[in-house]
Amino acid sequence: MAGLDPPPSSLSLSLSSPPQALEIHPFESPSSSSSSIFTFHPSHLIFSHLEFTQFSVIPCSFKAMGSSEERVVAVIMVGGPTKGTRFRPLSLNVPKPLFPLAGQPMVNHPISACRRIPNLAQVYLIGFYEEREFALYVSAISNELRVPVRYLREDKPRGSAGGFYSFRNYIMEDSPSHIFLLNCDVCCSFPLPEMLDAHKSYGGMGTILVIKVSAESAHQFGELVADPDTKELLHYAEKPETFVSDLINCGVYVFTPNIFAAIEEAIVERRGKAELRRITSFEALQSATKAIPADYVRLDQDILSPFAGKKEFYTYETLDFWEQIKTPGMSLKCSALYLHQFRYTSPQLLANANDAKGATIIGDVYIHPSAKVHPTAKVGPNVSISANARIGAGVRLISCIILDDVEVLENAVVIHSIVGWKSSIGKWSRVQGEGDCNAKLGITILGESVAVEDEVVVINSIVLPNKTLSVSVQEEIIL
Amino acid sequence: MKALILVGGFGTRLRPLTLSVPKPLVDFANKPMILHQIEALRDVGVTEVVLAINYQPEVMLNFLKDFEAKLGIKITCSQETEPLGTAGPLALARDKLIDGSGEPFFVLNSDVISEYPFDELIKFHKSHGGEATIMVTKVDEPSKYGVVVMEEETGKVDRFVEKPKIFVGNKINAGIYLLNPSVLDRIELRPTSIEKEVFPQIAADKELFAMVLPGFWMDVGQPKDYITGLRLYLNSLRKRSPSKLASGAHIVGNVLVHETAVIGEGCLIGPDVAIGPGCVVESGVRLSRCTVMRGARVKKHSCISSSIIGWHSTVGQWARVENMTILGEDVHVCDEIYSNGGVVLPHKEIKSSILKPEIVM
């Protein structure tokens, strides 16, 4: 597994000063359409507490520099509030990209991976969330990671390629030679520098990250057929009913700037078809079904598929882990995957199992520096504890995410669960999920400010924010 | 005169509707719930209403700005930083409630719907000269609640009994009070229960009186009671101002239709239906015992009963929606779908039938 590659000119820097004092603004929407309330706190970023041994410094002007003219821009698609209903109830309180996995906001992981790309000039986050939901985060992460990050808001749905295309002026501002496009809700090792090298050797318009999955599960994704020698994309089918290939699209791409010309072609062709529909009366009758608007262009069906076999797109296969983070259950699984990856890339982030004074640590565990864990507690494997949480005496935590300001009282047990911000878990209570990250009620999720009273048992249930459980529940959704 | 309305917390029992707006702003009979109370208070001479809230103050304040001018009454907020129970908020709002005139002030629980006979309450309060008057209502199953034990002729309250195991009386606290300013001296600024700590003290001093609430009473804080409450409200409206109700060949029983709503041909609407502003009910639709909120569209040939259709939602053609289905804001039920008690969170599309009661997130 690749670690942090030493870049050509590196500097040893110790960032042990506390995070900058940033004003905390509660983001509360006055309108009724999106009732998520999220307060981003700089403690959500952990880098400033830790020492980095090496990283490349980008001069303050944030302009591209270096010996090579080959600048790279990365674009991360983050989605939007009404699109992400599968991530409820967690998305009722926080935009999905900012939900923490292994102690860091979800979108931190691809952004950190982008930092390993040589000559990275800029990172853009593109989504439908209101600007203010990302303003504080973007400013903080730019400072912390010393990478210019900017959030751009899509005004209307234009499809996965259309949105990317609509911001081409921003993307091309730095005259990049290559552009990465990543989906925020993808969990993987992001082998971006290796992908870039492969892409340069192929000489095509784009390279797609692919992974082999089981034949039975492949139909949930975009299936690709690639030439085994040249790695060229020969065929693409989105969620086919019959088996096409066990190689699937990971949602991570690198392009050369002529991708925009290809998208433009697709838009022009689509507009032509739309005109035809208006002219032909038979076509007009077809409008009973949803007609796709002219500038709605999907990357997979409208660009990759038609261009397959024309020596424009290639594939790069990853042998590491890959998952999609669509549901809270998957976020628990992916948090564990990233915690495991920390062993190789950032072992200093994991809790020290050999600390005799501290709690008993099993496996991969992340504990925020401001969290307090009683020495008699036993934590792990696969546990992530966020800022200001308090874990009491004799508590057992297994495979769970404990969010900010949670209090877990004495002798409680939490297994396969996500415990929401400011919640409290009573003495001797048991909060448990079966552990099936794909099932609807496979893990237990407690929303913000949920109180589980002493000795209460909560199993395979979802509890919305601001509830108090005074009796035990199983397999229930509590609104 | 002044009034305090206890708005309190998160309204979790009225989810998914309260995921979009705070509970007092959820529409009931085509008007935000709290507006029913504020208008009744204004009509009896209250000049200032204080809302005791602890959740989403900025949403409430925006609402107030719109309505203060229209209603001709001053509305302010008193925000709890920690939940203060049912009496603490009165202490918090003390300065707003006492104006030196010595006049009593109203305290209302925001979930309560009734005819609000405030005139009679004022008369009774003045006649007995006691420190506090509470309204009580008769219920069939008093042991589910706190029972008020009182002398029938004078109304003097003897004591409160919480969820009594044997029958001690059938009158419960209706959540409407008229209190003299001196009551505020009995309440400390801390989480306090008015029923458990304050009223028993006043009763012991023989200063607490109860009046039986004439007309209907309902706590509409949860969907089942909301639907029952609408029936009671419309029934009362039939007696007081029948001209406000809809009439016509396509109307059965008590039906309230907002003037900006549009109803198509061949429909059968009622009984006990409220159709909100800007709603479109297409032709051939059957509606009974339901609420259709602002901006919702009910498509042709569909059938809705005992349900609540949230703001800007749509119910598809030939869909059948019944048995306590609650659609949150902007929920779209596709054509020909059946929903039996589906509780659907906002911004969802229902593409397959819900055969038994289920929460759809």
C-alpha cells in the first residue's frame, strides 16, 4: 500500500500549534426546504494537532509553480441535500460530504489523496448544497492542508458530465494539462499519481479507475470491458440486466482538457435530438415519459459508452478496497476501511494500543485529542471517537462511530452503531446493531441529541434527533 | 392584556411535518396552528403575545414579522436556553408579562385546539377573585392524564392526581390558564412543572379555580389526534360560521376549501376535509377525513382517506392513500401507488406501494 511519497523538494514541518481561532457559525436555514443544521468546528480537522514529517509546500500565492508546466486540477463531485435521502437520518444534520469517516469529514479523504498528485494547482468541490454550508469547511481545509480548495455550486441538475462541463472556465483557469474527476462518496485508496502516470502512457482523452467485483454484484454498477493488454475501454454498460463484465467503474477519472470538447459535442447532439422531438408528432407523444433536458449529460452513458473502442478512454485497475458510501451503514464500514488504511499511510492518527495509562485499545481506533476515554474502557476494533466525546468507566465500544460531544456513561456497550452529536448513552445501556451494513436496519443509528436512558437496550433501530428512549426497542424507526 | 403561549420543543411526535417547519407553524384547518390561538387572543383584547420557544427561533421570528402587521397584535419570543418545563418559561418571560396594570395574563399550551372561550374565562376569573383559573375538559379515560379534582358548584380546585388508578374525577387540565401576576412570584427560573409544583401550591392556598371548557378540545400534537381534531374543529365551525365551509353537490359533510384552491369535476370531497391554499384537486378524486396542505396536487381518479398530505406534495393518478398516511413536504406518490399508513419524510418519491404501515426515510 503506497505511503506518502517524498516529493522532489520537501520540507520538514511540525504543525503542533492549536487550530486557528475560526468563528463558528451555526448554519441554520430559515427556509423550510432543507432543514439540516450543521455546525462545522475546526476540531473536525485533525491535522494541525499532529506532526507531519514531509509534505510539499505550495507558496502562499497558491499559484502553480515548480519545474514542470504540467499543472493538475482535481474536481470532486459532492452531490446535494435532496439527492442524498439514502443517507438519512445523518444527512438531516450534516451534508453527507462532511460526515466524518475515521475521524475526518468524508470529503477530506479524496482531498488528501489529491495532495499526492505532483503539481496540484487547485481542488474544486462541485455540488448543490448552499455555499454557506461549505464556506467554513473550505476555508479551514485550504489552510490546514495548504491546498487551494474552492466550492462551486451547481444551479440546476445537468448530469455528471454536464455539471463538470458547466464549470470548465474555472477548471481551465490554471491551464491544467490534466484534470481529475472524483465522486465524493467513493471510498478507496485513490491511487491518483499512479493513475496519472498510466494515463500519460496510454495517451488517450481519459482514464477510468476500475475494480473487479463479484459477478453477482456487478450489475449494481457501470460495467466495463477493457482490452487486457492495452487496457483500452472497449465497452461500457450502466447497470445492465445481464452480465457484461465483472470490471466496474469506481467513479474516479483523469482527463485531458479535450474532454470538454467531447461533452460539448454530446450536448449539441442532444439539442438536435430535442429539436427533432418537437418537429415529429410521434416523438411528441413520447413525452409522457420523462424527457431528459438538452443540457443534461451523463458521463457514463453519454460520453464513455459512445466513445468506447475509439482509443480515447482507458482503464486503470486498482487491487485495493473500493466501496460506495450511500447509506449510514456503509459509512460505518468505510470508516473502518480508512482506519485500516491509516496503519500504512498515517499510523500516528491511530490510538496507541501500547499506552499503559490509557484505555484498552483493540485493532484500529481513532480518538480525537479532545475526547476523554476512561482507562477502564475497552475500545475497538474499528471505532472512531470525535471531538469532546466522553467515554466513561467500564464502557465497551466495538465497530462504531461516536460523534462530537457524545457522553457514554459507565458500563454501557455500543456495537455496530453510529451515535449522533451530543447524544448520551446511559449506564449499563446497550446500543447495538447486527452489523449488516447493507440492510435497512442493519446497524443502529442515533441522531443528534438522542438520550438513551440507563439500562435501556436499542437494537437494529434508527432514532431521529432529539428523542429520549426510556424503554428498550428493537427493529424500529423512531421519528 | 398579555398572553404566553408555551411552544416548547422539537415537535417530534408530528414528524415528518415538523422536519420542515416548527410545530406551531404546521397548518391546521388551513392556518398555522398557532395562528388559531393568536387570533382568538387578539379578539378578546390581548395586545401582546409572548411565545416561549426553545427551537428554531429564527424561523419563528420570520413568521412573526409577516403576521404581526396583518394581525394587529404584538408578538415577541422568549427563548429558553435549556428546557424549562411547563412553568419555568413563565419566570423567564416575567418582565414581558407584568406591565404594572395588575391584569391577569393568559397561558396556553400551543398544541391545544378548542373554541377558546376566553370571554367566559375572564368573567369567571373575575367572579371568583382567586389567583388562578385553569380550564379543564371532560375525557372518557381520565387515568391517561392528570386529573383535576374540584368542587363542582364553585369550581374550586382541591388537588391534582397524576394518572389515577381509581376514579377520582373525569376532568383533566386543558392547557389553558388565566393567571394573576402574583403567580409569577411562586415560580423560580428553573425547569419546573406547572402541574406538579405550582398549581398544587395555589390549590392548597384555596386560590385555584377550574372552569369546564365548553365545546370541543383536542391536543393535536400527533397525527392521529390531528385528524380527529380537524373533525371536531370543522364540526364547531359548522355551528358558528357555516358560510366558511364549502357546499355543493360534490361536498359531503364538513369541508374547508381555501379560496385559492381548485377542485376538478366529478370529485367527492368530505367529510372532514381541509384543502389548503393553492392546492389543485383534479377530476374524479375522492377525499375523506384528510388534510391537503398548501401547494399540494392530487391527481385524477385518486382516493385519499384518513391521511395528511404535506406541503407541495403530489398524489398520482389512481393512487390510493389511506390509514394514517403522512406525507412530508415535497413528497411525490407515483401513479397507481397504494399507501397504507406510509409515513414519508420530505423530498421523497414513492415508486412502489406501501402495503403496511411503514416509515420511509
